[in-house]
Amino acid sequence: MLSNAKGVYIIAQTPFKENDDIDLESVDTLTDFYFSHGASGLTVLGVSGESNKLTFGESVQVANRFIRRAQGKPVIVGVSNPSIAQLDELTKRVMDDGASGVMIAPPNGLRTDQDILNYFEAVFKRIGDVPIVLQDFPFSTGVWMSVPVIAQLIERHPQIQVIKEEDIPSITKITRLRDLPGRRVAILTGNNAMFLPLELGRGIDGPMAGFSHPEMLSSVYNLYTAGKTDEAHKLYNCYLPLLSYENQSQWGVAVRKEVMRRRGALKHAGMRSPSPALDARAHAEIDMLLAHQQQALAALGN
Amino acid sequence: MLSNAKGVYIIAQTPFKENDDIDLESVDTLTDFYFSHGASGLTVLGVSGESNKLTFGESVQVANRFIRRAQGKPVIVGVSNPSIAQLDELTKRVMDDGASGVMIAPPNGLRTDQDILNYFEAVFKRIGDVPIVLQDFPFSTGVWMSVPVIAQLIERHPQIQVIKEEDIPSITKITRLRDLPGRRVAILTGNNAMFLPLELGRGIDGPMAGFSHPEMLSSVYNLYTAGKTDEAHKLYNCYLPLLSYENQSQWGVAVRKEVMRRRGALKHAGMRSPSPALDARAHAEIDMLLAHQQQALAALGN
Amino acid sequence: MLSNAKGVYIIAQTPFKENDDIDLESVDTLTDFYFSHGASGLTVLGVSGESNKLTFGESVQVANRFIRRAQGKPVIVGVSNPSIAQLDELTKRVMDDGASGVMIAPPNGLRTDQDILNYFEAVFKRIGDVPIVLQDFPFSTGVWMSVPVIAQLIERHPQIQVIKEEDIPSITKITRLRDLPGRRVAILTGNNAMFLPLELGRGIDGPMAGFSHPEMLSSVYNLYTAGKTDEAHKLYNCYLPLLSYENQSQWGVAVRKEVMRRRGALKHAGMRSPSPALDARAHAEIDMLLAHQQQALAALGN
Amino acid sequence: MLSNAKGVYIIAQTPFKENDDIDLESVDTLTDFYFSHGASGLTVLGVSGESNKLTFGESVQVANRFIRRAQGKPVIVGVSNPSIAQLDELTKRVMDDGASGVMIAPPNGLRTDQDILNYFEAVFKRIGDVPIVLQDFPFSTGVWMSVPVIAQLIERHPQIQVIKEEDIPSITKITRLRDLPGRRVAILTGNNAMFLPLELGRGIDGPMAGFSHPEMLSSVYNLYTAGKTDEAHKLYNCYLPLLSYENQSQWGVAVRKEVMRRRGALKHAGMRSPSPALDARAHAEIDMLLAHQQQALAALGN
């Protein structure tokens, strides 16, 4: 049951070759990298997974490869799409292929509370009984879901098992979601983990975020849930400068892929074009941030 | 050559059955209806053709059926997509199937002139030498293309053969586009034909709009180009109340499909859900508008 | 009581001199023009009244001049402002000067139903017991108010006496608003009167719109409420081409002011800069539309 | 000359009393606080200074009080306003009162490069020869200014002496701005200083940002410009967790004011209503972040 999800559901990158083709072999190394650094599960084909640059066939292929390599560990697939028919088609394919559930964000253009309720009514009528992560990411989608609306969606649709909460501020909204009566759902958080230890303090079940150092996400989670909150914060703070550097929109994704390439997680760092490219200055900044990070970790005894 | 396009390139509806399946037989009757009422060509899978509710496979199927039924008459296919890979895939399929060209609007999220130039650079690098209708519809796309930017696009990309101009006001922009030096492109206009005779006065090559009475579009075009501008205006004015009633966003599309159903152009008027539905009051308003239209036409001697 | 408002509350232009100063003498002639062409009241300092180009002092001055010249006839003043403090300050000044009420639209940036309720809670706490026109114009404000939210606002705030309804489609929303149980408010409609006779058929109390020919608004209203609905439609249709030409965003306002200048309602047609200007082609189009309008009215026996 | 601006131009809060009135005495203590913690100048009436909640009279009063208390040190006043007339009126008042210049961001609704150029043409025609900070903050204004457009503005308008750069990523844009040929302008950066040391590495002249600990901004600036880049980064990193906590939109402003209240900079922490309020959990989080910050600084030997 996804509603019992706990730990790190890492937002996975999609690896490409230099010629912009999908690099399926790097999907394998990437999957291994994530799990060997403490991930509990993967969330693939999210926004920073460049899902909006793929064809339908490529989306199926990428999701399938991640699922197979994960060997039974949970894989959630982003299927958000302005077309409910396409959302449904991808959902069916990836659920058949063994996904644990799908993640859905409301499409741009929904305005009122009623619009949002109607949209998900239509979605669930079409896709049926599939476990869902409801993504609340208003700065990306342009759709604002208030806590009462999310509560109604949870009540009406038992398929919703996880809320991915990445409104700003996330912390106050987490508290209000956690205080809701009724059926319990898991709450995982995004925003590139920029508020992770505070969010853990507000009662979330883990991060659903991307970062070039997944071991930070899992260690902070483990420390925090073991009651070592101070250690969790201190460890987190060592990584915060790089985390923040990766938190620069699409450009930050380019950085993240480059750092992961250096760590051997994938072969080629480039995003599918058109996309930002890193110059010598950016590489030098990465060098410096990594060096500082290492020093900070060393000072902490890591 | 699309750059010589002239006349009515009607924006085609997509017909559905009561159960929301595509109604391919109605694609045939619809095609016949458009051409028998004076269309020179079709533009299929546009916004009001509910293209954003279809799967990839359905899009190919619908476009293919229109193309085959058009028996060599020009069919342009809307392929706009946030994913350039998907845009490319659909473009290749429909061009293989015999489309005359594809229509592309810039995706939401492009902001500066440079963003727009970069986007189309990437598109044309990928799709190659395919005849293009560039759609300038800022109120729908959220992307504003100034005349200098459009001029640069025309200069850089010989593939652009038609501008579909539907900024507001369209008339002043048409004049500025028409006055551009350099390679001539066709200018066709949308905005549900709300400014058609004035746009003809500004030098366009015809409408690329949807309306339940395509004979109005073709007659106004024919009168105007025959120098009978007063007659063109007078005829147009008879239809303007219904045209304006159909010019109410998605709700207006529901009206248009209902009027076309009454005229035998398609079997079922419904839009694919979720979508607006017409109640008894709306039906009564349609009755009245059609009756007034008939009276106005009769008074004109039609 | 504004909740009994009936008839034409015309959206008034603000007249400027060639040097961009306010033209107070033209405020007088304009006021006389509106009332002599059948207006029941005025709505001043709206969006098309260029309110967002004035200083606070100018706003007070313009409103005051309209109020004095109206000699006791109702004048509503637009006071929408991102700053509640400024909204409050202008409200107090114009109510002291004799305004009948103020019009408020929610500011851009309100997203959820709760945001909207909170905003008006704060507004009414600050401004107190002032008669209000609540403006529902989502395409201009970017704030979507559903019928349930409007119903809650009406229930909570007895100050709300009029809804200015200009969502698209307006007609279905009018029916839903009219069917609400509870306290009755007046419903007046905008959208440049593009749907006026149909809106009258849905039960509104009159237009709150701008047009260079206010006699059309009042005559259509009078015919419709006298049960002569066919005559109302026919008269309306004579003006529809020009109405639609004026319905082109800020450029349409420039047209309206020019037509009103020709009719002697104000001295100088220009909008305060920066603003669109009309060229010779536009003037010729106006000539032609006015000529056609006169012919259509003559054919109707007017 | 503002074009020689260097150091910390802190974004100043506006202090209110519990009853929402302006707290002018706290303006004095706040001014002293900023300057005693290393500010070179102040920027008042910015977005996080709650400028959009004030009346015109209050804006003048607040700016005047800051200017007088600054005793000749530079004070820049935010005057952005959808109405150029209001922008002009406030500009004249605060320049008369001794401001060093005014900050202007383009208003929402400008779309193309040409729109932006036209807008500033009209602004400078009206306000004349006043030193200007051009604010490039697209995520707040909704207006995207490319580097070529900014270059044209600098070339055309010698009044522009500073660019406040807070696009994302800021660092790459800073490099492109710095590499522009032609007249040199100062570049100061915002984004709540989330990228300050990296921005210093890209050649900026200092931060124009708000933070509850201005001594961090000044120390990082001083270390960096003294060539102690490693020390600058290390000091910065001690503050980053709190900085990031304050970087949560309007809610973050409430946090910042609370921390500053604790430090004695102002009497009452509340923002003018309607505004977010901090609960016990938030206060506890602030306690913890401040404690961790102190520990980190101690470990660094501060």
C-alpha cells in the first residue's frame, strides 16, 4: 500500500546520449546508484526527469526499464498530461509493466475548487482503481489546491494514497494536512528537499525529491526518524549549499546531472535539447561547492 | 505551396460518439459538409478540435481519416505540443499520410524574443523541411510574438509558409505583417472569424476559423475578393450574432457542434468529457438565433 | 439601495487633453451625453476608464466631477487596488463626495476559494458599511470566483448589493446566480455588452458596459423589459459590428473614444499615453462601420 | 553616482504597530540596526517592505523617515506602480525629500521586448533625469527582460545606473550583463541573497537583499572583496539554513520580522493584515535555527 510509503522516493533523472537518444544502459546504473544510496523507491518521469521532452513510446520504455531494474522495489511513474486520454493510456501501460502507482498533478487552467474536483472526478472515472500520488506543486502547475480541496479529494477518491506536498511554505500546509481527520495518506515532499528536516519535524513520511547525493536524503531521514534531530540538521546543512545550487529551475537539473555523471551514476550529463548547458565557470563553481561540502562533512566526522 | 494558400481553411471539429469514442464515420460526413460549403482546405486537430483530449494514436487516426476523405484537397494538421519529440513524431506521421503541412503554436512558458527564436530553431532542426503554419494566438498560448520576431522567424525558416494571425487587435498586426519586406507568406486569420471582413480589408488571404456555417466564411471571402465589400459586410452581419454566440471559449465549441449536428454534419454533438453541456435554455437560445439569422438572410434576399 | 439597481450603468471613459492632462470640462459633456442617451447611472474609474493611469488626486477629482454633474443620479466608482489601504482611502473620499457605492474586483494573485473569502473579509473589515458592486471579470483580474464562492460572499457581506458579471460564458453563470436562494442582489453585465440581449433573457437587471452609443444599451434594455424581445434583438444586431470593433481590448477603448469625440461627447479622443493610436485605416474602418450601422438602423425604420 | 554603488543595499522592512498603523519610531531603530550591521545603503518600499499595502501618504511618510534617519547615507525608494502617473508622483516626492534614486520594476502585462522598451520610454519621458535601479525580478513581476533588452535600456537611458538582478539562475545572467560592452552600471542582487557568494564570484557589486542578519551580508561582501573567498563561503554557509527559512515568500517575511524583533530592530513583528501569522511551531523552528546558527558560527570561531 502506497499510503504506508516511508523513506526516500527519489525523483529520478532521465539519461540521454550525446545525440539526444535515451540512454537505457544509464537507466540501469542510475537505478543502482539510487538504491545503493538509500532510496526506498523511485519516482520517474517527473518534471525534472524531462518527461515533457519524450514521446509516448519513450516514456513507456524509460518507465519499463526503471521498473525492471528496480526488481520489485517501488517505482512511481509521473503521468500528468493535459489530455486525460493520454494520462490514462500511459497509466495503463506502466501499471501493466509493474509500477506501484502513478503521480498526477492537475493541469494548468483549473481555477476554482470546483474545477479541481471535477477534473479528478473525470480522471478517476477513466483510470479506475490505480494507486495515486497527488502532486501539489502550484508554482509549477499554476493550480492552487487548498487544504479543504485536498481533503475532499482524499475523501472521495480512495485511490489517492500519497500527497506530494511542494507548496511554499510547505511546512504549514503539512501540519494542516497531517491534522485532517479521516483516512490517513502518506505525505512526501519535494521542492528539491530545500526544507527537508523542517518538513520531517512537521510529520512527513519522507522526501520525494531529486538530489545528486541521495545518501543525504536517506541519512537525514534515518537520523531524524531515529530521534537524532540535531544530527539530521547538521548533516543536512553540510549539503545545503550544493542543494541550493541545484535548486535553480531547469538550469539546476543540468547541474544535478553533471554532478551525478562525475559520481558515475550516468554516462552523459546533457539534458535533451533545447536545454541549458554548463560553461567553465559553472564547472568551477561545482568543483568548489563539492570541495566545501567534503570539508564540511569531514569537520562533522563523516 | 502553402504560401499561396487562399480561401477558407476551416478549423474542423472532432466528432465523438455518445460513449466518448472517436466517431470516424462522422469525420467523413463532416469533411463533405465543409467542402460542400465552400472550404478550400481543412485545419484539423486544433484547439477547438479538442486535440488536447486525444491519445497519440487517436490523433493519427483522426488526421488520417480527414486526409483520405479530403481526396487531395489540402489538410493542415495541428501538432503543437510541449514536447518537441511528440510534435516531431506526429508531424512525421501525418506528413507521411498526406497532410499538406502542420500548424505549430509556441508552447506556454516561452517569454523573451530570444526564447521564441530558440524554440523554433530546435523545432525545425528536428522536423526538417515541412511546410508550416505558424499560429500567433497569444491569449491561448500565453506567448506573445511581436512583428519583428515573426519577421525573423520567416527569414530564418523557409518552412514557415503561413501565419495564422489571431492576436487582438488582429487588424493592425495584419497590416504590419503585410508591410514586411522579404519573402511573402500567406496570412490567414482565426479568432472565430469575429473580425473577418475587416481582416480581408487589411489584406489577408482568407479565414482559418471554425463556424457552424462555413458557407458564410466562403461567401464573405468570395464577395470580398470579387470587390463586393459592402455585400460582404452585409452578409457577414447576418451571421454575426450566432458567430459571437459560438465565440464563448469551450462552451462556444459545444454550441457549434450542436448547430452542426442539427445541420447533419455529424451524428452526436457532445464534446469528449469533461466538457460543457448545453441545457434547455441554451437550446432555446440557439433556436432563436437561428430563426433571427434566417430572417436577416431573407431580408437580404438570400 | 443599489440592490434594486436597474437599467444602464454605463462604464464611463475618462477624457484627457492633448497634453495628457485630465479634461474636466469634457467630464461634464460626457456625463450629459450618457444621461441624455438613456443611462440610469454611471460607473466611473473602471479599467476602460483608464483608472490605472491616474494619480490618487486625479482619481478623486474625476470621480467628484462626475458625481457633481450627475446631480443626484447614481454614480458608482471603481476603487480596486492591490493595496487595501489605498482602496479604503479612495472609497472614503468618493463616498464622502456622494458616490452611490464602489466597485471592487479581487486583485490578481488570489488563488483558492479561501483566498478570495479572506480577502473580502479584510476589505470589509476596513471599509465598513459601504454599498458594493462585486466585479467578476476573471479574464482581466486573473481571479476566478465560482458561483458557490460568490454565494458565500453575498451571504457574509450585506454590503454586496450588485454583481457585475463578466465571466465567459456569462449567460450560464447568470442563471446559476439568479437561482441562488437567499438575499437578492442586482446582476449587471459587462464584456462590452457583447451578449446583452441574451443576458437580459437570463434575468439580469441591466448592462454595466461601455459603448459609444449608449442609446443602444438603453433602448435594448427598454424593449426587452417591455416584452419586445424580438425588437430588442433586431435593434441590438444593427449595432453589433461596431460593438465588436470596440471590443478589442485597449485598442477598442481608443476606438470608442474616437467615436464619442465625433458625436461631441468629449473634446479630445486620445487615451493617456502610453496608449494605442488610430491610423488612417482605422478611421476609415470607423467611417464604414458607422455608415453600415446607419443603413441597418434605417432599414429597421429607425 | 549610483552606478558606483558598492556593498550592501539592504532591503528594508516596514514596521507596523499592533493596530496596523505605521510605526515610525521603529523606522528609526530599524535604520540604525541596518547601518550598525554594515549596510552601505537602504532600499525601502520594496515588495518585502509591504509597499503594496500602503497609501500614497504612508509611502511618502515612511520613505521620508528612513531618509532623514539615514543622515546622508544612500536611500533608494521602490516606486514601481501600474500607473506611471503614480510612479512619477512618488518619485518626485521622495527625490525632493533626499532619496538617492528610485527602483523600478516593469509592471505585469508587458510581454514582448518592444513592450518593455516602450514602457521605459514613457516612464523616463515623464520622470526625467532621476537615478534609477532597474529591477529584473521576473518571478515576481511576470515580465521577462532578456540581456539584449536590458542592454538596450542601459544604452537608451543614462538614468539607469544599477541593475537589481534576481532572475533564476542569476549567476549566468550576471556574467552576460557584466560582459556587455558600453557604459558600466552597478549590478546588485536579490533573491533573498540565496546565491550571494556565487554572485560575488560572478562580479556583482554587492547584495540588495533582505535578511534578519545584515551582518552576514556585509561580512560576506567584505571577505569576498578582500580576496578571502573561502572564508566568505564558510561564513555564508553558517547562515544559509535561516536564510532559506526566510526565503519562503510572504511567510518568510513574517519570519524575518520576528527574528528582527527578537534582535531589537523593531517593536512589533506583525505584517499589515491580511498577512501570514506565525504559530508556536514556527517560533520553535526559529529557536532551533538560531541555536544551530550560533553553534555553526562558534565552530567557525565567530
